[in-house]
Amino acid sequence: VVRDDPAALEAAFRQAAAQADVILTSGGVSVGEEDHVKHAVERLGSIDMWQVAMKPGKPLAHGRIGSADFLGLPGNPVSAFVVFCLFVRPFLLKRMGAMPRAPLSFTVPAGFERGKPGKRREFMRARLDMGQAVLFPNQSSGVLTSLAWADGLVDVDAGVTIQRGDPVRFIPLSELLS
């Protein structure tokens, strides 16, 4: 645990880069006044990729500090979980010499409506009920109970509206964690 202080972060990153192959953080890579992680990494190394067009999880960062890879997860718990499953876990597996594979998914009917298209690809917490995907009522990235309730994610491309019964891609959580 490192406080939100640029000097403390830089000291921790220097120490981590001297000892580890990968530095993984949670929080501090967004655009808030107290989000100092991204700037500390840039002062010591580089940020080569910042922000992805997905929800939750937009403020993902990747870079290097010395010979260590840096991965910065978003601070909200659901965002951190989804980004870890979709990006960090495959990255770590590859780094360890494994051959990561895309998670298996399948198509199910939507048991919900989404009338307003999103601007980013969205991974919504859902569970299967009577063969259809039902969403957790609050999709905020800070609602960790949505992950405890869900048994998968519904993957929806940007710009897509959904009517009840439309086919949607369902990714079981077990596929993201096994």
C-alpha cells in the first residue's frame, strides 16, 4: 500500500522495478486530481498504452519502468476485476510461457433491454436465468456485489442497442478465472 503521493509512488516503483518483472497497481491511473500513478510511471519510464474503449475499465495503463512491465488497473473494484480477467491475466500467462486462449463464450437471448447505445464496448454483469441473460440492476463499476451475484459477463459492442430476446454474447466468469 502506497499513499497518493508522487514521491512515495516513485520510490515504491523504483524499488519494485529493481525486484520484479511486472509491477501491477490498482487505482491512480485515471484523470482525477489525486491520480498520481500514471505521472509517476511516466517520470521513471514510459506509459505506452493508456485507456481502452471499454466499460468498465477505461483507465487501463501499460508501460515500463526499467526492465519491468507496468500494468495499472482502474481503481473501481468491478473495473479492476474485468480488466484483470481480460487483459492482465492473459498478459501474465503469456509472460510465464503459457499459451493463453480467448475465453469460451456462447450466445443466449437477452432477458433485458438496452435502448441507448453505449459509446464503448461494455461488459455487463449478468447471470443465466431460464436460458437467458439477466443483468444485475446496478451496473456501476463500484458495485462489487454485482460480481458476487453474477455468473458471467454480457459482452456488448459499442453502438449496439438490445431488445429483449436479441442474441447476446455471454462469457462465464469461470472461463475468465480458469
